Amino acid sequence: MFAKGQNVQQEFGNQVMTVIGFEPDLIENVITQWEDEEGTIVTGKFMESQLQLVDE
């Protein structure tokens, strides 16, 4: 289980995202946020099994 504020990324991706919340009743329950190359803040939802913790 991840915690709010942790940095994660998809297994085969390179985009580092920050965990901002959870929706426990849904399959895609980890809510993440990141800034794209144009400076736009993007929010996404993923299954926990799709993500891995980023070592910093």
C-alpha cells in the first residue's frame, strides 16, 4: 500500500507521479498527480499493482 506524498511510476513508464489520494471502493484506486512538459497539472487513477515506488 502506498501513502500520500510518495512518488511512484508505472512499471514500464518514466513519468514520476505523486500519490495524492485513494478511492478504496474502486479498482483503480490510487490517485496520482504530475506536471507535464508544458507545465499542466495532470491527475490520473491507477490500480496499485500498476505502480511501483520511486527510490529517491
